[in-house]
Amino acid sequence: MLNKLYIVYKIINTLDHKEYIGVHGTFNIEDDYMGSGKHLKSAINMYGEDNFKKTTLYVFDNAEEAYLKESELVDKEYVERKDTYNLKVGGEGGWDHTHFDLKRIKGIHEAIKGGRWSTWSKHDTYGFKGKTHSEETKRKIGEAKKVSKETEVYRISTFNEEEKTYGWKARLAKKWGISPQKVAPWLKHRDLI
């Protein structure tokens, strides 16, 4: 059986030399994974993947060591540089920086203070509010969510072992190779939370 490896990688935009450092769990260090950073993905869409080069900096056999190394490389100074795509310091993984949309938070506070929350929230364009999936789409989503028995046992085992401190869902997501938004629904579906 293959062991999952955790790589610390750097992606460089060959046009402007802007860079991104991240961690990726994989069974194949030669895979075509090109990062999950919001600004990085946007740049790849804009300039084309051919203009980005990925280099493996370190390879670890566990996530903890990989995130520790990332935290050493992606510190506050690195994030604040103008030539990086990273939005937050390394070591945790996840997308919690996206929850701090100050414009949206300010709008919510103003709507609540002004008694307009019920009408403001009805016009909120975030998410899938007011829409439904077709039966065919629901079927496809259900099929895509199915995991092997071995994967299910692994996920339940790592969930039970995980210390439930800040960022635990993001840590599980990294271990499982899924997005953090999928962790809670997966656990709830199995009555684990």
C-alpha cells in the first residue's frame, strides 16, 4: 500500500516572479496539483498554467512536519511581501482568511443596526440561496461523495484521534485530501458531530 506524502512546494509565476508556498498531501509527488491559494488560482486563470512552475522544496511522511516547515517559510513578513500570493501565515492550512471579508461584515452590521437585516439578507448574492439542483445533479453529487470503506475507516480513525482545537477541521481536510467545507457535512452525515 502506498503511503501518503506531504510536500512543501513553491509555485512561481515565470512572467512576474510572484510566488506561492504551500503544503499538499499526495500519493504521487509528481502529480499536477497547482495550489489552492485564492490569488494564485486567479493568477493561473489569468496568465495560464504554462506560465507557472512548481518546485518541491521538502517531502515529509506526515502532515505535522510539513506544516511546521511551511510555518517557518511562510511567516508574517513573507505574506506581507508584494511578490507573494499567500494570504496568511503557513502552518495551519485551510481557508479561514476568507471569512474576514470586511466589506461584507460591515454591511451585515449596518443592516442589523438599521433594522434592515431581513431584507438585506434576502438580497445576499453569496452561495446557492433560493436555487435548487436538478435530480440528475443531485444523483451525480451523491455518487461523487461516495468513498471506499478503507477511506471511511481512515477518516473516522483520524477524526477520533484529532484534538478538537482551533483549525481541527482544516487539519482533517488536509489529511483527507478534501476541502475544509466538506469535513463537517461528511461527519454530520455519519452522526459523528
